[in-house]
Amino acid sequence: MTDSVIVLDMLNDFVTGAIAAERAERIIPTLRDELLPAAREHGVRVIYANDAHRPEDFELAVWGPHAMRGTEGAEVIPELTPADEDDVFEKRFYDAFYETGLDQHLRSLGVDRVVTVGLHTNMCVRHTSASAFFNGYDIAVSADCADAFSEDEHERGLAYLDYVYDAEITTAADLVDGWESAAH
């Protein structure tokens, strides 16, 4: 099985800015120190899918201006700066597959399982995972590398992904163990 980790919206505006989720701080160390370095070490492609809104985007009516394309708010937080070998996709919707070319890119890499992490479990992680499912990918969600505005939203998001899309709800440690086992 060939995995890819998709890091969703770990942006300045989501962590400390316009629509900050205080709980985002809880997942940064595990992403920075465990999951992402291990993925890179084991040849698992890391892909960042980041909001990059334009003034006409309809989502702004719901959330207000945030992660506006070209602004500091739309940049990945310094603690998780993409490595040179990582891929970065701009998105304008909750779903990282919608009108981004992500599906074609994953297929060109031979990916069969998508691991979704980042913000928010019940929104962008959920919608991106749904598209991955509809495009035929297996789905895993690292519960300790994704979060939402509240514990309830996070838990409901995970439960939905498990129930509706049969997503594997896992942890960074279990993913890393699997990559290490596959390497030997």
C-alpha cells in the first residue's frame, strides 16, 4: 500500500489568526516531531492542502475573511513549514480534491491510501476524506494529528468518518509503526 499524508489548513489564520482554533496547538508537536518526519523518512509523500481564498469566495460569507491568497494568514505555520520535497496545493473549498488536481497527482504517485491530518476534523478533514473515498482511496485519519474547535466536534468528525467511509481511525505512532514494518 502506498500512502500519502495530506496536511489540511495548518495555517496562521487557523492556528493563531482570523479563525484560530486554540486546540490546534495540541497537534503541532505530534505532526512536527513524529508523523511528518517519519513519513518523509519512509518515502510517504507529504502534501499540504491550504485554503487560499479570493475575495469572491462564497465561504467568506460563512467564516469571514481568512487565509486570503497571498497573505501571511494563508501561510503554513512556521513550526510545520513544508520541506522542499513536499507538495503544496491551494484550495478554495473545504475539500482538498475539488478543482485542485490533487486526485491526478496522487494517482501519478501510485497512492492508494490517504492519511488526512490537520484542521478541522469535522469540516476540511471530513470533506477531503469523503472525496478520497469517492475517488477510490482507502482513508486513514490520525486522531492525534487532527482537531476541531471543540472535543465534541473532533469526536463527532472521527465517528462520522469511521461510520460513513470506513476510515481507519488511528494514531501517529501506529502509522509510523506501519511504515517502519513495511520498510523491513
